[in-house]
Amino acid sequence: MSQDALSNLLQENRRFAPPADLAANANTTEDAYARAAEDRLAFWAEQAERLTWAKPWTEVLDWTDPPFAKWFTGGEINIAYNCVDRHVEAGRGDKVAFYWEGEPGDTRTITYADLQKEVCRAANALGELGVVKGDRVAIYMPMIPETAVAMLACARIGATHSVVFGGFSVDALRTRIEDADAKLVITADGGYRRGAPSALKPTVDQAVTKSVKNVLVVRRTGQDVEWTDRDVWWHDLVDRQPEEHRAEPHDSEHPLFILYTSGTTGKPKGILHTTGGYLTQTSFTHHAVFDHKPETDVYWCTADVGWVTGHSYIVYGPLSNGATSVMYEGTPDTPHRGRWWELVEKYGVTILYTAPTAIRTFMKWGDDIPARFDLSSLRVLGSVGEPINPEAYVWYRERIGGGRTPVVDTWWQTETGSIMISPLPGVTHGKPGAAMRPLPGISADVVDDEAKSVPDGSGGFLVLKEPWPSMLRTIWGDDERFVQTYWSRWPGLYFAGDGAKKDDDGDLWLLGRVDDVMLVSGHNISTTEVESALVSHPKVAEAAVVGASDPVTGQAIAAFVIPRDGGEIDVEELRAHVAQHLGPIAKPRQILLVPELPKTRSGKIVRRILQDIAEGRQIGDATTLADPAVMEHIKQALGL
Ligand code: WT7
């Protein structure tokens, strides 16, 4: 990235100190960094003691065959026992695990005692279907409590689950079932989205391969479904099972789940996570990063369970800590654009964890919507999934958090399993847009092309220098690709694929995927920085930037901008605004005003499509978009 652009971004100098009461009672304090730096493995051993082990480990980390790590070797543990039974045994069976809210407004309150019975019944049901330890189970579900129950039942018996996001198509589901060789698929007739039942079972019917012996179907919407001999209703099978089930201990390295991430090239990678280390780090980070207090907090992570955020911060992390969570089935604008804020008010949510794309959408919808609700229960706000631009950070803090709440910008990946870089809400003086420091026990750095650590005030590539407990163990069935993808660029370093920089204090700013870096007249300019500059203009709601090939400059910056409240924007003024913020080199060649942006179902902007538009090509494959109609609106606005 150009030094001009860098120094300009570092001009962001707003700072937010932790609230005094939060700092005074914080779960994790400054000394944790020093303790972990002194003896990293002792620090993680201490965190593993948060859990109840059936058999103690003999070694914290076995790193004799890098990059294949083994954590807490020799130890045995049951994850479902840790997430459910032990809370009941400790007399907290009446505590609410989930306040579940269906999109149509139906609700269910599930205590830890309820959850224990349901998980045990489901585990017994899996046994009756012949699913045994080591088998793979695909889970293709809406956001309903049975989804968490199904995951925990698999974990309980030692079957490896592969959750496939309920918005994925037949092909995506089939590839994943095939790659994992799944014996069972757990699904539902459908779920509610945007005010209507949306079918899931027909997709499963077309996606099942010959490895699949049964399809277990939850009745959620009551819509008509085709039925074959291999199909079993959840209510027929699970409801009649005994509510006791012995939780057999599993080896610390037993495969817990596979979760597929799509790279830029090739078939999806089945990221494999295992047992003891994964639960240790999800449990610790949920406790530390959100300052979670099980007695008083009501926690809500708005992700879908189909993504890693849902695995680690709806199911495993929070339940291991005995949390009371909100789980919501539907979309934020159904039946109205204040639905989330209505839920925060209704359940008294204290900790909210969501994504920048959602925050920017709410900014676009207007400040008056959250202002209508009582959000005073909130005390910690989290962000994940992409860099949060300073304007969105400040809006989130002010408009949602009432100016009181720390915002924790959490960097991690499907591969890392848990949060790796983040502020601590009772310790860190937050900087809008910065993920700040690696958590205690995590070694991260920013390096140049030769793997040399860059000095403060410069940018480069984010790497992880030491193994961490919840790291991916391999790519399912493809050790070679695991080594190639993550460990081959520089020997001994995990390459995350993200650009980052250190500011003058040595704090970390994430700049997005390195393949999102543009090369303009020989200067590296990150798409994120230009987007951030655009969004800092009061009339801009959201922006996406791509590098379009240019005969003169190599690449030129093309910006797609959504005006706030559908208003008008003077494009020349906006170009000047970017130049003023980042230097003339970052001035976009063209700015196109659009009503919407093409996004995947997980909210990531599909830059490839924007690049097609910017370079005047036929628009390529748009089937991965959350809403294909968006392309029509964009084309119309641009007169294409
Ligand atoms: C990629 C991983 C981790 C759960 C959700 C996404 C980007 C994630 C941040 C953040 C800047 C972020 C990175 C990362 N990312 N969090 N706080 N700041 N970038 O999981 O789909 O595996 O994507 O998301 O580029 O590599 P994922």
C-alpha cells in the first residue's frame, strides 16, 4: 500500500476508553498478556481448566510434526457434557439457554434442563439410525433450536457434523455431502425468511448421494414435502427416545466438525476442527472478548449457524460458558426494519455480536429506527467478518450502544476456529477500525514479502507465528492442500491471506484479503481503505471498490456507491473527498451510484461482478448472490 494512503488512514485518532465499571470487573485484565507471553502453553493449560475433562491431558501441545498440531494430547472430554449436562448438574438446569424467536413471532424458551433432555433424545435417535462415532452427518437447517440440538447430539456420540448453510443450492449441498461421505442428513421441511416459508427438503431430495442412509426431517413450516423410505420425521423418532444418554468421553483430537469455505479457486475446502483445543479457545474467547457474565448477561450473536461464527459463538462458546442467548430465525427487516432492536428491548440483550455489513445496512435505513427502541441494556458490542470502517464503528457505538459500549472488532477465520485478534472490552482503549492486539496466547505479526516483521507504521501480510488451540487440523481428506494453502508461502508461518498494518502504537488494522489489493500506478491500495474514505462522506451509505484494468495506470479505482437515504451525490465532490483523505493516488477513476451491491449470502461483496461492470464486460455468474434481483436494479441504475 502507498505510504501516503497509510499515513492518512492512521490519522484516525478517536479513542474510546473502557467504561470504568466494566474495567473494574473485567473477566480478563492486562496482566493476561504478560502471563501468556511468559508461558504460552501454561496460559492455554489454565484456559483448558475452564472445562470438565473425563481424563486429564498429558501434554498441552504436540508440535513434533508441524503443521499438524495436537492439543491436550491424551486428554478425553465430551463437548456436549461440557455445554449442557455439567450446568444442569451444577444446579443451573432452570437457567435459559436459548430465547428462540421465529420470524413469524412464535417463541420458545429452552432451559439447560430442556436442552439436556433434547440432546440426549437426539443422541439416542442417531444411535437408532445406526450413526456411530466417526460417521459424518450433514446438517442443512434453518435457524431453529433443533439445529443446535443436532450439532450437540453429534458431538455427544462422536459423529462429525458438517453444517451446510440453509441458503446454499443443490450443487453446493451435494458437493459437501459427497466430500464428507455423510451417512445422515438432518434437515427441516423449511424455515421462515422474509415473511414466507422457504423450503429446504426439496434441495436435500436432489442433493442426496448414495452414502446417505437416512434423512431426518424437522417439521418447522408444515409445508408439503415429498417422502421416501429413507426419510424419517424428527418428531416420530426423536420424541419417543429416552431422555437419558451417557456422554462417552472422546479423545481431545477427535474430529468435531467439518465446515466448508469457498476459496477464490478450486473446490470448497473442508476445514476440520477437533475437540479439546477447539472448545478451550471458543470458551475462553467468548468469556474474555465479550466479558460474558453468565449470571446477568443476555447474549445475542446474529450469525447463521451455517457459518463458523454460528458454530463457535452461538453454539459451542456460549453454551460451554452457561450463557443465556437469543436465537432469531429470520431477516432483520421482517416484518419491519426495527425487528432486531425490538428483540434487544424485549429480551434485554446486553452483548450483541454482528457484522459490519449489517451495521451499514442499518445506517442506510436511518437513525430514527433504532432510536424508537430501548437499547439501554446493551453493554458490549462485537463486530466480525470484514474490516469495520471507522464511520460504521462510531455509528454502532453511538446509535446502538448509546455512546457507552465498547466495540470489539474481532478478527478470525473459519480456519482459526475462534477469535484471534480483538480488543478486550475492559482493557483496550478502542480505536475505530482497528482490531488492535492479538489475544493473550496468540502470536500474530505483520510481515513483508521476505517474512520479515514490518516496523510500526507500515503494512504487509498478516501471519500467525505459533499454533493455537482451535486451529484447523487439516483440510478434510487433503493434507497436501492444507500444507500448500496455509503453510507454504513462508516456512513455519501460517499465512492468513489478509493484508494488515501496524500503526505507530503497534496496533493492528486489518485491510481485507490480499487479493482485494489494487495496484494503481505501482502503488498498492487496499479496496478497504478507499471504501472507508467513501463511507466517511456524510451522503454515502455504503461503498464497494474494485480495481479495473486501465491502459495507463495498470489498475484504476472504480467505486460503486449507495447514497444515504436514496439522496443525490455530487460525484466530483466525492472524488475530491477521497483524494483529500487518502491522497490523489487513491482518487477513483469512476464513481457509479447504485441502489444496491451484489453480495453473497454471508454478506461478502462479490467484487468479480463489479469488476465485470467496471471493465465493460458481460456480467459473469451471479448465482452465488443472496438476491439475484440486485443485478437488475444495478443495471437499471447504470443504464446497462
Ligand atoms: C476472513 C475470514 C470469522 C468469522 C467470519 C468470517 C475477514 C473476518 C474480520 C475483521 C477484518 C475480517 C478476513 C478473514 N475478516 N473478521 N474483524 N476485520 N477482516 O469467516 O468466512 O472464514 O472469512 O474474513 O478477510 O480472512 P470466513
